Amino acid sequence: MRHINPTKAGLSVGSVLGIWHFIWVSLVAVGWAKPVLDFILELHFIQMQFGLAPFALGTAVTLVAVTFAIGVILGSVFAVVWNWLSSETRAPLLLVKSRGLREA
């Protein structure tokens, strides 16, 4: 199987999560977050009363940075596990165990 670069995978997943949360922060900043969230909850058959805190730049930056960092960690761990499971030395052993065969 193809090798995945842990750094690139981490940066990719981190970027996607960071951009997603940047969009959310932007919706909060312009006042569109509550209608969007109401719509999404309604699609999931959820009815609840809630309020959103006012926009704060420090909180927004922290949210985007933390979700980016979590994405980097998750993407890197995924790549390392993928590479470990698909390595040439592990593959025959996994194949033998999955088919219930004995090693020669």
C-alpha cells in the first residue's frame, strides 16, 4: 500500500479543521451563526433553546488554532498507523492472521 507522509497528512487535516472553524468564527462575527445553527439542528430533528456568546477575537483565534493543532495531531497519528499497518514487514503477517492460515 501507498506510504502516507505524516507531516502532510497532519497539515492537511489540520487545515481542513482550521478552515471549517474559521468559517464558523466568521458566521459568528457577522451574526449569521444562530440562523445557520437553527437550520442544522432542525435538519436533525433537534429543538432546543440556546444562545451564542458575542464575538471575541481572542476566543476566535484560540478556537481556530486549537482545532488546527488537534487536526495536525489526528492526521499525523492516522498516517503513522496507516504506514505501520501497511508496511511490507507487517503485511504478510496481517494477511496470514486475517485468513486464518498458519505461517510457514
